[in-house]
Amino acid sequence: MEQVVVNGLYLGAQYALIALGLTLIFSLMNVLNFAHGQMYVLGGFVTYTAVSQFGLPFIVGLLASGVALAAIGALVEKYLFRPVIRNSKREESTMLLAAGIAFFLDAIILLLFGEKQRGLPKIVDGVFNWDFIVVMPYDRILIGLLAIAMVAVFILFMQHSKTGRAMRALAQDKVAARLMGVDVDRYSMIGFALGAMLAGIVGGLLVTITGINLGMGGPTSINAFMMIMIGGAGVISGAIMGGFILGMMESVGLTLLASSGEITYLAIFASLMVFLAVRPQGLMGKPWG
Amino acid sequence: MSNKQRWAAVAFFLLVVLVVVPAAIAASGRVDLYYTLTAVALLSIASAGVWLTFYIGRINIGQGAYALVGGYVSALLITKGDISFWWTLPLAGMFCALLSVLIGLPILRLRGVYFAMVTLVLTEVSRLTALALPFTNGAKGITSIKLPAELNIFGLTIIPDFSTLANPKLGFYWMAAIMMVLTYAVLWRIVNSRLGHLCRSLQQNEELASSIGVNIAWLRVLAYAISSFFGGIAGASFVAISQSLYPSSFQITDSVNFMLNCFLGGLGFVFGPMLGTLLLYFGWDLLFATGRFQLLIYSSLMIALMLWLPNGVLSLMDRKGARS
């Protein structure tokens, strides 16, 4: 039982970090970033390349992932999403653009890094063993703690910095924020870059544990969508809760129904549909996001 | 456009689709194009359904689910029930429509991304259900399904047995093309009717529509059921052509593609999804020659098109209209 909880927490911490980026982008721009999973994969590949090809320390690779993805996010917002949002009649048109970007990033990853599964050696050796009640490799604990620390830093940043305050104002009410002198374009760009950066950093963190491959992008996006649906789209606390809830559900489900992984996901998806039918705005969301 | 011009355009379109294209394919010897175009026609039927849900202001990423369900209904009826394909086709559509009423009643209360996400999850649910159910044969799928048999009414052969045809590919092409034309005729009729006006009112403001007496709950379920019917018959026809069906035959990628077809063609135009399907599917096929750069070029074109025409390709017609 304790093992299940610990596994759930570990999964949840990563999931929460992915969901945070997605929900930030959604709350600022009302864009559902289909390319989020691809950004995560790209982040993983950047860390992999920095560490294994150039022999840099892991932490530098992680920073490189964050910086690279932040740059990509900023460019994508400025040159792609902004003009399309301005010119299109229906907001949903950005979905086609986001899907196009997802395909584009997939193509880039395929051309630059190939389709092989890539992984890095463990950053710390050894296994934490508490009387065989909880068994957890040290590197997983480290990554889990790092993820939790990042979530904490992110929340502090959103709550207490000027940029964070501006972004929260934007998410609440775009017009009012503009009237108060918030530069909407600038903070949309920063927000998008920040969201992409979070995706990249999670990719970098996980490349040491699960490794990374081209096909992971799409399923990751869908998982992230589910998390923000559980918690309520566009709400920071909701994304964190959604991440931990999904992590816990997966951990519990895979233990109970170990024989068939498909049934676990079927149960998760079906219960999510029922939950959303009863409470459309998720746990913390405002109605109609 | 006057009535006469409209009929002329329809006649021209029919002539091109049913006569000129097959003749051109026969002349060029590119027999593989039959399959490509058949697929385009069938996919555009499913996309037409997605378009109709867009028309009531919902983003539907769940059409793959209904295509899969329709496919399984048809495949199971043919293999286990020994029923002719031609009867399973409407049955598959009806089954999907009924199912969509049950699913739609709760989820159609959602809007925006929430609805989009639930339908996306629905696609995944349908795939996993197909894997888990006892009679769908799991991941192995249903294979060697019979070709469509003869359809006769009172001894009069309307559609010959496909296995006796000299060129079943051409037969399938005609079948798909005629179904596509009928689907879009129905769609056009719906849009230009009282129902279409009511749907537009939903798209703009549901509360307002409701306050002036439009039964919004009934309307959105109706539109969703019609949409799913299209998905079901498209899925069932695909089964007839490929003669096999797996849980992975229609998955999230397909659902997303159905939606992209609508965006690309233009959400404001009945024939948008048809054009969008043609461009996306055919474009992907044409780029096959570029090898490993296929995805790169395809996605770059998609992004460029979006920047240039964010309201869909058919919005070019709008511009021309505005200038003159």
C-alpha cells in the first residue's frame, strides 16, 4: 500500500509539472497546446544530446533544455499564434495551428535525433529500501523531489513576482488587465515560453529514468489534457491536483489490475468522462474556463 | 447563385467525380489512386459529421470513436450474423446515432475545450473497449470480412456482388463517391433549413437561443446524432473496403484529422470539410516522394496555410466576394 502511494506521488510530481505548463498557456491565451507533448520530448532530447554527446554535466543539460524550449515557445507565440489569433474568426482555429506545430516538432525530432529510444545512465546509484515496504531507486526519489521543488518555485514565482502577477491578471480578465497597463503581448509571450520551458525540463528530468523516444509526444499531450480537465482548465492549483490524481490513479490501477494495463486506462478514462459530465469545470475550474 | 447555376454546378461536380476522374485514372494507369480517392471520399463523410458539430459550436474530436463503433457493428453483423453489407451500413449508422444520444445527453452540456477533451477521451475509450470486449477479438481484430454481396429488391439487381466485379476498386470508388455526394447534399439541406438557422443560433449564443424558445438540448443531441451517423457509415464502409478491422483502425490521430479537415477547409462553408480532407489526405500522399522530409514539408505547409488563411481555404471565396 505504502509503495503504491509513493509510486503515485512520484508519477504525480512529474505529471503536475507537465500539466502546469499546459494550463499556463491555456489560461493566458485560450490555446490548447497540442504540441506540448512534443515539446516535452524535444526537451528530453536536448538534455540527452548535451550530456551524452558533449559530455556536459546533467544539470547543465537540464538548463539547456529549459532555455532551448523557452526560446522555441517564445518564437512560436510571437510568429505563429499571435497572427493567427488576430486574424481568425473563430478562436478554435488555433487548434489546427497547434496540431501543425506538433507535427512540425515531430518532424524536427525525427530528422535531428532519429527514432531510437534514448536514455541516460542513472545520475545516482542505489535503491532506497524501507524494510521492503517501500522500495524506490534513489534517482527516482531525486527526480521526484526536483519536480516537486520546481512546482513550488513555479507557484512562488506566479504568486510573488511582478511577471507572475501580470500573468495571473491576464488569465483572470484580459480586458481589465490591459486597462491596468499590462502589456498583453509581452506577457503572453513570456507565459508561452514559460509553459514550453516547463515541458522541456520535465523531458530532461525523465530522460534519465524512462528514456525518451519520438512516439511519446502524442500520448503525453493527451495525458496532460486529462490532468488539466480533472483539475479545471486554466487553474494552476487544479493542474497540480490533476497531475497528482492521475498519477495516483495510474499507480493504484496498475497495482489492482496488474494483469491488464488496458483495463486500468479504460477505467480511468471512463471515470473521467463520468466525472466531467457531473462536474464540467473540473475540481477547481471556473465554469466554461 | 441562382437555382439554375446551382444545378449546373452540381451536375458538373457529379460528372467530374463519377465519370471524369475514373476515366482519367484508367487512362493514366495509376490504379492506386482509386484507393486514395475512395479513402478521401469516406473520410470526408466522417469530417462532414464533425463539421456539423462545429456548426452548433462544439469542437468534436471524437468522430474516430463512432467510426470505430460503426465499423465493429458492420463487421460483427457480416461475420457473425451473416447479414449483407448493404443492410449493415444503415444499421451501423443508426447504432452510432443511438449511442451518441446516450453519450451526448450528458456531455453536450460541456462547451469549448471541455467538450473537445471529453470527445478526445471518448476516442480512447472506444479503442480500449474494443480491445477489452469479449466478442471483438481483441487486438487481433476481425479479418477476412466478405466483400459486399449483391443487393436486390424484388429480384431486381441494384448493386451487383462486388466479388464478381471485374474491377472492385472502381466499384468501391463509385460507392464512396455517391455516398459522399449524398452526405453533402443532406448536410447542405440541413444548413439551409430551419434546423440550420437554429443551429447557427446555438453557435452564437446558447442562452439567448434558449431564451427565445429554442429547445437547445434537443437540437444539440439531434445534430450530434446526425454527426455520429455519418461517422458510423464512414467506418462501416471502410470495413467493407479493407475487409478487416482492428481496435487501432480509428484512433486519436484519426479523430484529430477529422477535425483538422474541417478547420483547413473552412468552418463557415458546407463543402469545407470535403476540400480539407482532399488537401490533407492527398497532400500527405503526394509528399510521400520526399521520403524522410515528408512530415517536415507537410507540417510546414499546414502552418503556412494557417498563417495565410486562418479561416480555412474556402475563405478565399469570401475575399473575392468582398472585392467585387
